[in-house]
Amino acid sequence: MADERHEWFLNQIFRHREALHRYLRRFTSGAEDIEDLVQETYVRVYALPDYHAVESSKALLFRIAHNLAVERARRQKAHATDTVADLEQLNVFSSEAPPDEQIDARRRFESFCAAVDRLPPLCRRVFVLRKVYKLSHTEISEVLGVAHSTIEKHVAKGLMRCRDHLRESGLLDVNETMESRNQAAAQRRARDGGDAE
């Protein structure tokens, strides 16, 4: 019985392979998708319990292939819209700033780096260790062998020179300076528990 089914499949179904490929190209463009549909169609046809009763094997083959292609397209479309719906339900948004803000931030950062590069050598080292590497005054004192008062003086000098450079470059206005100074002081007090730098 299995040999008879196999013979029927080869003679009545498999011989339409090229025509089936051409037909399925109307529904999908990828060669892998077409081959997947062909194989799935073959599996369904081969599994038919009453294959003897089929009057037109070619019509049956193409009808099954067509239905599978339509079903696959529906699944892909539903999956694509389900994914969008899932994202909307999660209230997902990008945490990245818009491109114009990124460009502005990049310009400010580059200008700030240029300002730091212009600081005198000891001032620059103290400033970078404190503001970039977040070392304490004691740690900076140990690394550079300078007094706490010298560290405070160079940090303040570095901040003022960087602020002035950003202002001269047109990247910082007076209002921003006052706001950022007040915010920085509040953050320092909160972080340090009221201690000054």
C-alpha cells in the first residue's frame, strides 16, 4: 500500500514541481519561502487518506499550495501587527534624545573637552581626577601630593574656565549658568550630605 501511495505521489504530484514553484512565486518572493511551501504542500498531499478518490491531482496540489500560501501570509501579517500592538501596550519608547539634541550635546561635550585641554597642567589633572574620575580630595591629595585647599582652588578654577569657554563658544548662556550652578550645588549637598567639595 505504501509503495502504491509513493508511486501515485511521484507520478501525479511530484511531476508538477516546476509549475508549482512558478505558481508560488506569485505569493512570495523568497526562494526559501517557496521551497518551504512546496514541502509543506507535499506533506499535506502525501498524508491524504483517500488519495485514490482524487480526480485532478494537479488541481488538488495547487489548491493546497494556494491555501498554505494565503495562510502563511495571514500569519505573517498578524504577527507583524501583533508585535506593534504589544509594543504599544508596553508603552515602549526610546530613551535616546532626538538627533538634534544628540548633535547639540556632542558639540557641547567637544567644546567642554577643548576647554579642559586648555587648563594649566596641574589644574587639568586635579579637575579631571575630581570631576571625571570622581576621586575624593584625600585620594587626589595622595595621587598628586597637593593640599586640600589647592585641590579646591583648581577645581573651582577649572569649572569657571570651562564655563567661560562654553559661554564664549555660544553653547551656554547666563541663565543656564545660574540654573546649572544652583542645581549642581543642590546635587552636591545631597550627595555629600551637606559637605563642600
